[in-house]
Amino acid sequence: MTVISGCMMMVAYDNAAFNYKSNEIRYLLVNATTRRDPENNIIGVVGVAQDVTESSKNDRAIKAMANELRQLVDTAHAPILGIDVNGNVNEWNNKTDNITGFTKEEALDKPLLSTFIV
């Protein structure tokens, strides 16, 4: 819950799941705020909802794919490492850790050439 201005309160629910009569679950982005009379007493609530089911499904699919790729890199039987445009390590899988003895945490953000290449 967030105070917007004055004494108005606004509530936002990100991707609240709603069960429809057909037993279908839809995800809605819901925003609600209080309605007040001239004396600032709460007299009701105004709400707006947007159906975000499809984009929510896409987001979950992308996250699942990213997780699978992360596991593939981390568990590969070959060393996989990466560097950014400045030559600093930004990827270091488990096999690279095993071969070099440097953990991912020790390697990340270090310059590859001056730190690890002799």
C-alpha cells in the first residue's frame, strides 16, 4: 500500500490470479484507490483491472527458458567463460571453477587477461 498524495491510499496487485466460473485462471493487474467525501471520509473504492494473462504466460516461459540455459552453462562438461566489452569476466561456469580453482565469485568483474592469463 502506498500513500499517493494527501490522505488517498492506492493499492496495486501485480498479476493477481482470478478463477473464472469456467475454472480458467486469468491474471489481472489490479489498481484500487479510495473514494472520499468532502470531509475526507472513505465512501468507497474505485478499481481498475487489466487482463495480463498472455504477457504473464510469456514472462513465465522466458524465465523458464533462461533458467534452463543457465543450468546448461553451469553444468556443461566444458569450461565456459565470458568477458564484457572491457575484458572483465562476466561468465564463469562450474567446469571453469574446477579447472582453475577460482570460484565464480572470485572471477566475476576481474580483468581476464591480467588476472587469469599468464
